[in-house]
Amino acid sequence: KKDLLVMGIETSCDETAVSIVRNGREIVSNIVASQIDSHKRFGGVVPEIASRHHVEQITIVLEEALKEAKVSYEDIDAIAVTQGPGLVGALLIGVNAAKAVAFAHGIPLVSVHHIAGHIYANRLITEMSFPLLSLVVSGGHTELVYMKEHGHFEVIGETRDDAAGEAYDKVARTLHLPYPGGPQIDRLAHEGEAVIDLPRAWLEDGSYDFSFSGLKSAVINTVHNAEQRGETIKPEDLAASFQASVIDVLVTKTVRAAKEYGIKQVLLAGGVAANKGLRSVLTAAFNELEDIELVIPPLKLCTDNAAMIAAAGSVMFEKGQRAGLALNANPGLDI
Ligand code: KG4
Ligand code: ZN
């Protein structure tokens, strides 16, 4: 059987990324042009700046991905592109580039949900075994997704307010740390102790939903109260306490859902999956559950990239999904 070569294109936020993946599992090239430095001085992603960077970078990144893979468009079997969710102006650049290339070279087009991409990053590490549960934690999402087979996604829990990564970024801003705050808090947390009492939002009994805005406010109040009293709080301890609260809720709910749903495999996904504390607590928790395999992708595949979009797109393509040239970006796309 001939190899399947799929090109993935991802522009939903602040990375312009193109990758080529062979047979859904093997990365042949993986180019990510990050814009972090351009957004840093604004303390977050500025949508207008993101779009402009994508326009400037997309052609270069497309060429680079082909060059690194030593292939041309004639070798590509399908183009997979992130349709949503994300910033509309950013998504549009990727979707239009994908449509242009697909049209010009007569290559089939496949649309991919960004979160499906994050989940399928795991298939670049190991084969998926069903039923599986994925904990998706990123700057825009915090979800527990149940999958009984390829292409079937059921959200069994999600955040009711802030995403985990968003909470990290906001807490980092309170501590005057640069954007993106997640890695900064992660680093600080390891130098401190979780001695400050912060809330954990368990919500109603049995709920797999999350909430991080109360925790975020508690951190901000702790800092303000200390300032007013002229006391000093060690930022390391605050970071450690905040991180302990986030991880406690994420891991406890993931373990409970995995048991209740008779899960074979748990996949960690999204930018916050790069968190060292989360990785180690989750690993320890699943070490005790012998029947459930835990998969954690390497850091490079946790944050936004196009290999994950090509991986998900390969499966959708083989299932027969095709997008027409009328494909439009959808910033609020449901999984
Ligand atoms: O998946 P991603 O690259 O983009 C979205 O789709 O949102 O996730 C970015 C998020 C940011 O909020 C960033 O602060 C967070 O992931 N992040 C981390 C770490 N590395 C990145 N959060 C906690 N600890 C980390 N080590
Ligand atoms: Zn993402």
C-alpha cells in the first residue's frame, strides 16, 4: 500500500505552522514560526498583529515544510487545515492558504478542529486505544473529551469560565511575569512551597466541569491584601500554591472520569500539558492504575503545531471526510 502523505496547516492563534506527516503517525517535517516576541510587550496575543504575521509567514513556512520533507505538492495526498476554534482573522489565513494550494494542485482538502488536533498529537507517539479519555488543557480550552473510536468526540466536562492556561497567564501578569505566563509560573512553582491556602473548584458532585476564575481572583486578592498590609508574599510560594490547586482539580477529575468510563488510555493534550508539575502528578496517579495507559506527548507537540493537525487530518481523510473550496474559518467551531 502506498504511503499517505498529509500536509497540516495551523494558524488559529500565534503560531504559523506547517507540517508533513506520513501514514498519520510519522513526522516528516514540522515547521513552527512563533510570534511570541511580537506579542510579549502587549502581555498577550493581539489578534490584528497575529493576522499580519500569519500573512507574512505562511508562504515561507509552506515552502520550508516541503523543503525539509524533500517533497513537492505532487507528492501530497491531502491538505488538512485548522478550521476553528481560534482567532477568526488568524484562522482565515490558514484556511485560505490551504484552499489556494488545494485548488492550484488539485489536492483534496480536509478540515480539522483545533482540539482534535491537540488530541491527535498523541498518535505521533503511540497508537490510540479506545475507549480513551483526553485531558485537553490550553490557553483557550480545558476539556475532558471521551472518544469511543476515531473521529468520535464527546465533551464530558469543560471549563465554565477561564481556561487553565488563561488562568496561568493572568496569574503571571499579577506577579509581573512576562507572557506567556504558564512556563514562568511552572518554573517559579518548583522553587516555592504550596503553603498559601487557595480554593479548589470541585463544583457539583459528579460534575466533570472546571472553573478557574475563582482561583484566579483568590490569587489577585491575596497579592492585594498583602500589599495593603505591607506584608510580602514569596512569589514562589504563591506560584506553587496556585499550581497545586490547578493540578489537584485536573488530576482528580481525570482519574475519576477514567475509572467511571472504563477507559483504556488517557491522553494529555494542549499547551498546559507542557507543565512539569501536571506531568509528574498525573504520571504518579496513573502509575497506581495498572489497566489504564497514560500518554504524555513531548513538549514540542503539546503547544500549537501543524503535525497534530496533519495527524488528525490523516484519520479524517481516511474516514472519507472532504472539505470543499467553500470552507470557511469558524472561530466558535464545536468539536
Ligand atoms: O495549546 P497552546 O499552545 O495554545 C492554545 O491553543 O491555547 O497553549 C498555550 C497555553 C498558554 O496559556 C501558556 O501559558 C500555557 O499553554 N503553557 C503552560 C506551560 N507552557 C505553556 N502552562 C503551564 N505550564 C507550562 N509549562
Ligand atoms: Zn492550541
